[in-house]
Amino acid sequence: MDIQFLYRLFLSSTGVTTDTRNLQKGQLFFALKGDRFDGNQYAQAAIDAGCVAAIVDDPQHASPNDNRYLVANVLPALQELAAYHRKQMNCKVIGLTGSNGKTTSKELIRDVLSTTYKTYATKGNLNNHIGVPLSLLEIKSDHEFAIIEMGANAQKEIAFLSSLSQPDFGYITNIGKAHLEGFGGEEGVKKGKKELFDQLRTQGKPVFINTNDAALMDISEGMNRILFGSEKHLPLVEYVTQEPFLTFRWKTDSYQSPDVLTQLKGAYNISNAAIAIAIGAHFHVSPEHINIALSSYTPENNRSQLKKTDRNELILDAYNANPTSMEHALLSFERSDAKMKICILGDMFELGESSAHEHKAIVDLAEKLGLKAIFVGSHFRHPALAAQKKWFADTETLKAHLIEEPLGGYQILIKGSRGMRLEQIVDIL
């Protein structure tokens, strides 16, 4: 199918969908296939529900007379359409990746820029080879900025997503120990995340760099850099406290903020706030608007959320976990002023050969910091039991234990990989 014809279909639609369970009349349906589903089978249902057209790659389900159009492969067709649409848009695209803090940074940047500009940002964590195309296709002609989050589990993935989104600016939150198995170790993570900078370097496009991050300073050497985070390179953001929430102050050469109280838990979120301030200041968002945006942001989706129950205060950070984010969370939790505190830590996934070492390191760190801890999952089994710590095979077993022996009067950090589903214990705490 000709890309111009496909683009005309897109322009005649109200937007793109890949899920017939959430169809809206006027959408353009792409019949994606997966290991357990075949979207081709729902093409006619999409048309019957009011879609302007369905894009399929199974000839049995193609019928141009019924607006079911055949392509060689639906996924590349979706990606090509997204890349083509990106080229038609005049907004500034900020490409964002990193091992930790991508979504929080993206949402803080979005809220800051939105005070002054028409801004779009990736919804949720739609940051993979399907999510990025869907995000790009959400950009409208009147958007002035688009913040596109890019995630990856292996090398070459960020390079591909960058080629689709063609960012004008780039930011890497950090380079940590995430998806070690897919990336092939820490050096592989560095190479994979660096792919965003590789794309921008060839085009001379700028990147935002926190001068406090030595690794990012190193890989961005020689690039068009917008530096921040020190007295020499303002804005500088200074930590004040994390109780009851993260509070900071910041300054430029012409402005000194009051203390800014956020709704974020954890001192590690200071870097997420810093990039939002740096980008806001660079694009002339007023300091007052920056402060209002950062004060008003409320975290969701089990990311650094504070939940108060009848018996405990929970810091729910169970959306994802890797050794770097787990270490940051424990160091931050150790600084908490709570008199009684305990952390419930679930397995970290996708660590490959490093898994045993990294899980033991977390058990050792909790011990070193003097934190009372409960560990959950098969990867934590050996180091937790060796250290004579409480350990449970899975979340269900832990839940049963907490029903029999409930916790009360604690501040509780809950952190683990998404697959551990630790949020299921919230209701009994």
C-alpha cells in the first residue's frame, strides 16, 4: 500500500487503534498480531463498529470494497505511518530514555511545558516498538512540543525508535542496571541508551545533561549540550527534605525559588524535577509556572505514590524495579524520619547472569542501612534466607502471612518488578 494513501486514510480518521475492545467510531484499525492473538480476525468487527478502515496482512480478511486494506505486514506499516506523520509535524520533539525515572521525568516535563505551550507527551508507558508509533500518531498540527518516551530491553531498539521519532532534543535520565539480560550486561545498557545520543550527535542536535551524572557527561562529550545542575551551569536544584514529600529549591542567575513542596516521595526524584526545571527554563517558562506545575503533579500507576491506610503509611513504588532503582529507593527510605519503618521488596526481573549477585547486593544494602525488610520471590530466596531475613515465595504467600500477622504503625516501602504484583497487598496493609 502506498504511504500517501495510508496517510490519507489516517487523516480521514479520528485516530488509530489496535484494540477492538476499546473502539471509537471513526478510528483507523491496525490488525496487529501477537503470540496469542491475530488482529486480522477482528477487521470486519472494526468496520462494523464504525472504523473508517482496517489495515490487515492476511489476504483472507482483506477486501478494499469493504475498507479492509492489505499490507505486507501491519506492524511495519504502522511504524512507517508514524514516521511519515512525524515528518509532517512542526512541533519540537523531545526524545527521552533511561534506565529509571523515564515516566516521572516525562510527566513533570509535560506539566511544566503545558503551562505555556500546547504540549503532547507519551501516555502511560507506551514507549516500545508499538507504543512509540501510537504516540507519534497522537501529535496534532497545533502541538508546539511533543515528549516521546522510549524504552528498550536490548540494543538497537532505541536507535530504531529514535529513527521513527526524529527528536529535536534528547535527554537520558540515567544509565543503570536495567534489563541486563537483554542488553548483555552493564556495558550493553550503556550502548543501548546511548543510541538516542548517537542519532542526535550526527545531526548536531542538542541534549540536556545533568552535570552531576559522570556517565552522561562522558557519553555526551563533543555534543551540542545544554548543561544544568551546578553553580557554573544553572539551573541548580537543591534538596531540602523528603518529609512529608520531596521539597527542594532552585535557582538561575536571575531567580531564587522558595521551597517547592511536591507530592513525590523519595529523594531520588530530585533529578526528575531538575530536568523539568532545566527544560522549562530553557524554553522560557516562567519560574512561577514551573513551581506550580511541579507542586501540583500527582504520581500515579504505583510510582512513588504515598497511600495512607487506617494502620500504615505506604510508599508504593511497585510498578517496576531494577538494581539501580532499588538502591535509590532504599537509600531514600533510610533517610525517612518515620520511627517505625519496614520495606517489602520483590524480585527484580530480566537480570540474566547478574541476578544472583544483584539480589544479594540488595539484601546486603538493606542490612547495611539497618532497614527492617521482607523479601518476596524466588530470586531473593537464597540471599534473604542466608541473611536470616523474612522471605516469602510469592505475593500470595506474603498476603496470607500479613492477614495472619498484620502490620500496624509502620511506614512501608513496597518495591518490586511489575510481574511481582506487590500492589495486591495494599488492601490488607
